[in-house]
Amino acid sequence: MADALKGRTALVTGGSRGIGAAVCRALAEAGAAVAINCRETMGQAEQLAGEIGKQGGRAIVVAADVSQADAVTGMVERVTAGLGPVDILVNNAGIAITRGIDDLTEDDFDRTILVNLKSAFLCTQAVLPSMRARTWGRIVNISSGAARGAGSIGPHYNASKAGMEGLTRGYAARLVKEGITVNAVAPSLIETDMMSGQPGLVSRIPLGRFGTADEVAKAVMLLVDNAYMTGQTIALSGGMAFN
């Protein structure tokens, strides 16, 4: 897919590490100019942007809390000024506060919905006008196996990711005639910072290992490259049944 996305601008939220960073690299390799969003990990984001630049790509860092409307508006303005209007949005920013049902608080619930779900809504709304003006857009939401299964983090996380898949289908149905596709990728148990310290979970995976961030990035690229596929969720689960 080298140069398949030449002239396109991509914005990846939570793009400084893990799945987000792998997606940024894949988009840059395909020729897109990439805006790497982060909230706190500026050092990692700058390092990634430098790495992409050294390989002949274009990347900028846009720090913003994507759960806040004003911050999202400002971020999209900065990306548009620095790289051009956003053609590809990957809603990857998220938090995982592991809680049992007896120690789950209202604050845990609200914060999870805000960061994992509301951020996807705010970012989508912010990029849609320019996508619609050019009748071309790709929106990919990073969901989770927890949208449909028990998951290992807690019911608040399940709810945020199930909501994200509902958002995916709702936007997809309404934008299908405008050249904009909206899909989701739902990884389970990927080897990232979020999963570090939980090696016991490997026993749940029939394939016998965690997935990799690069494998998730490949699924994202498949969706970016496919104009006929919309409203879908691709699950990457290593053979785990959802129960």
C-alpha cells in the first residue's frame, strides 16, 4: 500500500504508543500525513513523529484531551493548518480502569464513558464537515472484544466499547451516500501497556499468545483501503469465543 494514501491526512487519537503508534506508522508507510494526538505522553509522540520523518513521512504532534469539546475543536484546527483537512480519523484514545462490580464507582464509570466514548463522538463531529465537503472520509473506531464479551476490565469498560460500536453503525448508516465509511476494529488481549502485568490472561487465548499492535494496525488499514465496507466491526481475538 505504499503511497496509496498520498495526499491524505490522518488523525490518530491516543497515537503515541501501543495500538495508536502502530496505526500511525502504518498510515505513514502508506503515504498519509499523520497527526499524532496524545494527552500526556508528549515525549513518546515526538519520538514517533521524528521516526516517521526520518523515513520520509510527514507527522506532527497535537496534544489535546479528546474528551473535551473545546480541546477537540482546537486540535482539528491545528491539524488542518499543519497538514491539511482530516481525511482519516482513527478514534483510539481510551482508558482501562480495572474494577470489580463491588468497587466500581460513579466517577470510574463517568470517566470511562467520557474518554472512551464521548471522545469518539466529539472527534467524529469535528472532522465530518471537511470530509463531507470532499465526499471522502474514513473513520475507524478502536473498540474491544469487551463490547460483546465479559472482558477483563469491568462493566463500565464494556459499556463504553459497546457504545462505540453503536456510534459506528449509527454514523455509517447516515454517511454512506457521502463517500464516508465508518467501521470499528475490536481487539481482545493485545500486547500493550494496558495488558502488561496480566500474563495469566494468555491462557484464555486459543492461539496461545497475545495479539500485536501491528496486527491491529493491519485491520485498520484494511478498512481505510475499502470503500465498500461500512458499519462493520472486525474482531481480532486469537480464536476466543465471546461469552
